[in-house]
Amino acid sequence: MPKSEQFTTLLQRPDIEQMQARYLAMMEQIRSELVSRLDVAEWQPDEGGVSGSGCGADFPDVGADGEVRRYSSGFSPGNIPDDKWPAAVEMVADIARANGFADPLVVVDRPGDHEVSMRDGYGAELLFGTARNTTLSVSTGCHLTSAAHQRGEP
């Protein structure tokens, strides 16, 4: 697909700042619900912050106009017990579905070690897991920068 078509496709999506606000709010809701409803330990922040990169193979020609970002929600010390894991996944999946994500797919499912992945229509991936600690992260799909979105042309 030529650069102009890639740009036009991405112009139909919210810009990366809008998606960041949406995903960070979703992650905050998930953390809060896990703590209040399932007695998960309070989350410890990730010192690394947000990381970003170009759009890669899906939109190779948009260059600096497009961006993918990754957000870590830090971690909750300790493991969600195996008997509470299905309820935790369902709660996270309900919140994720309300934000456009599909049903969870199992990545790891062993005693004391679980992880699921959920994707949205923009190519974002939410990972939720528990082993020694409980973790939550989101990687966005490709979105135009605010400036490129406002400019409206490649």
C-alpha cells in the first residue's frame, strides 16, 4: 500500500495522544478494580515510563508521522491465586471489551503462572499476567501523531 493510502487509513483512527489517554484510563480502571474487588496488592509504578517506536511492517512508509507506544502498568507484588485467576481475567476482559478489545487468548496457563492477551481493532495488545508478581501492559497499534493528524496529509 503506498504512503498516501497508509496515511489515509491512519487518518481514520484517533491520533496517538487520544489513544494514550484512552489506554491509560483503561489501565487505571483495571488496576483499581483488581485492588478493590479481588484484594490484589497495590500497584508499584514502573520507573521506565512510556516507550515508543515507528510503526514497522504494517505501515512502513508513514515514517515520523506514525507511532506505536508501549505502556507498563508497573506490577502488583505477589501472585493472584489459581482459584481467583478466572475471575480476575473476566473482570479485566469486561473492562477491555468496553474499550474495544476482543476476548482474551491464553498465552500461559500453568499452576501459579498465567497470562492472557487481548487485541483491539487498531492492533493494540493488552497483556495481563500473574506469576511472582501481577503485571499489566498495553502496546498500541500504529496511530498518527497529533501534528500529522491535524495536518491531514502526508
